[in-house]
Amino acid sequence: KEVGGLAVVEANGGGTLGDVLEHLDRRYPGLKARLVTEDGKLHRFVNVYVNDEDVRYMGSLEAEVREGDTVSILPAVAGG
């Protein structure tokens, strides 16, 4: 699903993935709730990558994001 009609959204600065999601949630209210559980973990059905690296192996929401990095947010695909 596109966010705000955009396929690419730029977030200022760096910090952690959590910081980036907070920034994006201010621009697109409700986005973070779709990605993060109430106890502060990424939903299982969402895959997030920083420069093509799965954040689950980088500290999840504490993964470092530097200016110029690419954060990709993808819904998990399942079938049966």
C-alpha cells in the first residue's frame, strides 16, 4: 500500500528505526500502529529492511539508520 500516495517517502536525519517510524507517523498518522505492536515490537506480518538488511537481525526498532540509508517496509506475503 502506498503511503500518502507516494511510493517513496523521505525522512530527515538518522537515529534508530524507531525514530524514523516516529517521524513518519507524525507525517502519516496511524502508520506506526500498523507496523508496531502495543508492546513496542514490529508486527510479525511486516518485513522491514535497512539497506536490504532485515532489521530483525539488526536490533529491530533499535537498528541504526543513517542519513542516506534506504528503509523498505513490506507486508509479509502468505498463502495456503
